[in-house]
Amino acid sequence: MTKDTHDHYTRRDVLKRGAAAGAVALGSGAFLASPRAGYASADEESSQHPKRGGNLRIGVTGGSTSDSIDAGMYISQVSGLMIYQLYDSLYAFDKNARPQLSLAKEVEHNKDASVWTVRLRDGVTFHNGKDVTAEDVAYTFRRILNPKKPLIGAVFIKKMDLKGIKILDKHTLRIPFHVPFAQFPEVQATYFYFIVPSVGYNPKAPIGSGPFEFRSFTPGQQATFVRNPHYWQSQFPYVDQVVITDFADETSQLNALSSGQIDLAASLSGSSIPLVKAAGGTAQIADGMFYAPLAMRMDVAPFNDIRVRQALRLVVDRKQMRDLVFSGHGIIGNDIFGYYEPTYDHALPQREVDVAEARKLLRRAGHTKLNITFIAADVAAGALRGAQIFAQQAAAAGVTVNIKQVPVSTLFGPNYLHWHFFQDLWAYNPYVLNVENDLLPGGIFNGCHANYPPYTKLWGKLTRTVNPSEQKDIAHEMQRMEWDGHASGNIIPYFIPTIDGIGKGVFGLTPSKTGNYLGGFDLKTVWLG
């Protein structure tokens, strides 16, 4: 037994929708700033001491009338920002995108990780003063997995044995799975497992255990939360109130930041960096793990030929694309996801542009004059520009790429699993979840129609493996299969950077490697000077 201790939705409904609404990268006309331009100086931060009080005003874009503050309904980054203020989960991602114990103080599993025992922290209360108990955790899972109305997180814990959950005492429960599930901690740190009270939960006026309490919410317009004076992390939060306002566009958002109407502007484009600086603010630039792959459907011609897939990966000049789209910001990709994951194989050779080899592969595949259509959408700032650059780069190898632009709602609509070559978008998920949903037969977002039996077999082995070293070895073997094109039809040229505008006198915001804006939605550490 090992132990950790610590003092039916559409593609658009899950993380992709959140990413499409809020993952704004540096635009094609981005200002080329030095790395230091993205961060407040250490001297400036150290000269101040955290202060309590004040009203933190935040400006976002991408909100809509469908936004929700239901703990189980993360459907956009705007919803995510609000949900993170109101609730806590058993685990949470730290700034390095690693799962850390949160409401849980101790978690154990049996030999094959098919049964997990969770012990909660003592003394944690909901906003109404009620203790957070094991029954609340069990209720939360039952609510998510309700067969009549499953919530989004049901996709990732569908093998949980709800009937077998046993309450051992007020703060302890045992959770069985029908199969070994070694990735329970990583899954619980994701976006859908915030704990709610088992009695009286109202998602329209919710009660959670998070750093802020609900006061008001008008979808697509504004939300107001106030400091939870009994938060279990007693040093947080610092501010008395948070007001989140949705703006129609980035221009109005920037104007509000420049005029002092808001203190933080979330998810800006690169061209806004000099404007933020000119107004006396700071542009915080974070390299995260959101990515926008060019996805090839592997079961239809010409992409069912691995030589074609390999050739199209080789026509991409990744550095040139990253520099043109992001002005040098962001991480160059290597066609596998999860750059900061512990299991990411950094030893794989970085794929470089090789037009001659691409031509050779295409000639051997019988496609000396390949003509293909690419379905593009404005899923994130820079996505369309990236598609245009790809078409230009592919032309050097004799490949004609016809770009067909469609609305984001069309891209992720009923035809999502039927496109042959298309723009995709993924928010950060732990490696095993990305694999299950993107690269396995039956995966709900397997737009590539990937189906490589040796890879699928390794995935099953990975979910049953609890030793971190062995997990890494298995994941590296899988990633080699993704990299060489047998198990994946994704071209991942880069990972998308996020930019937040920080106004004068605002401190304590630190970047997150998840790719979620405003420090991974972490407002409890922010204070006003």
C-alpha cells in the first residue's frame, strides 16, 4: 500500500470549449518583448508585504449566457475562473501542473490501485459553516455520475464503482474502481471534481469551501464574490471582494485596465503587451500546456499512409511558425502533448523541418502533387495565422493546402469526428486522460481515429502501474509511437503562451504551467498594494 500525505457531452462541452473560449495566445502582430517584460521584478515584489483588504476587479473576454458556476460544469475558462474561487477539490494542480493534496490530507491505494482510501482534512467547512465530510465527497461523485444527467467529469471516472463506496468515518471513505486506476490523483486535480455539500446544494446560488463566497452572478456579464473568513488556508485570501466582468472584446478590456477600472486583464494577445506597459502595468507571460494541433484522420486517404503523416510533420518549420505567430514566445512542440508532465520524453529528437525528406516520403507514397483541404477555425488567437503559415511551408514540398475556415461552433459540432484534416485545441489534461480521449479507439474526442493496438495495450498497462519510474518507462514507449506517427495523427508545432495584464499596485499573481490564465485561476494569493 502506498500513501500520499500533506499538512453525454459534445466535444464543445468539455475542455475544448473552455479552451476555445479563453485560450488566447500571442497574435501574429505581437510585439516582440524581452522575457523580462512578462514579469514583475523580484525587487518590486520583495519590497512589499501582503496586505489584506480591497476590491479586486478582473476583466475577461469570451464569456456567454451559457457560463456556469455549477461545481461540475466547467464549460469555459470564464466559468473555470469563477468555479475555482468558490470550491475546492481533493487534489489541485500546483504552479508546475503537479497534483497536490488539497481537501484530502491523506490518500492510500491498494496493491493494484483499484481501491482508494481518502481521508479529509479536519476542520474544513463550507461557506454555510457545515463541515466538509466523507458523505459530501461520495455525494459529489454520485452527482457527477448520475446516469440520468451525468456531468462532464463522468467521462473520466466512468469506471468508479459507486455502489461500492463505503463511508469509514466522518472524514474517511473508501472508493473502489472496476479496474485498476493509478491516475486517480491526476484526475481529481482536473476541472470537474469540486466538492459540494450533500444537502441543499443550489448551483445558481452555490455553497462551496473555496476562498471566496458567492454574492451574485449574471452569465456573460458579471460575478461578485466575497472573502471567505473561515477558509482552511487561513492566510488566504487577501482581498475582501472579487468582481469579474466580461468585456465584449480585448480593446475594451485594455481600456478598462489602462483607465484603472479593472486591476487584472485576463488572456491578452501579444499586441497588447506594449499597451499594458505604457499604462504602467505588467504583462505576465506564461508558457503552459494548451496546444492547437493540426489533426489528421488516420483512417482515410491520404492520411492513412504513415509516410504522408510523417511528411506533413516534416514540412513544418516550427521555430519559424512560433516566431511569426507568437513573436518568439511559447514552447516549440514535438508532436506529443504534456510538455511539463513528469512522463514527457524530452530525450526524443526534436523534429526539424526537412523538405527533401518530406518530398521523398510523398513520392514513395504516390503523392508527388498532394492537394488537401484543412478545416480551420479561430479557436485561439494565432490559430488561423498558424494555418496560413503551414500552407506556405507545405508548398515548398509540393503540397497544396486549401484552407477552409469555419466557425468554432461548426468545427466542434456534429462533424467534429468526421473532418479529415482540421484545427484542434486542447486544454491541459494529465497524460493518461489525453491518451484515453484523443488517441484510443472509442475515445470521445478521437478526431484522428487513432487505433494502434500496441499503443492501446501499453495504455492499459500504464493505468495499472503505480510505480512512477515504471509509469515513465511505459509513457516514453507510448510517446515514441506518437512521435513516429503510428499512434497519433497530430502535428503539434507549439504550446500556446498565455498573457495577463496586471495593473499598478497588484501583487501576488504567479504564472501557472497548466496554461490557465491568472496563475491557473489562483486569485487567493493576490493582494493590493
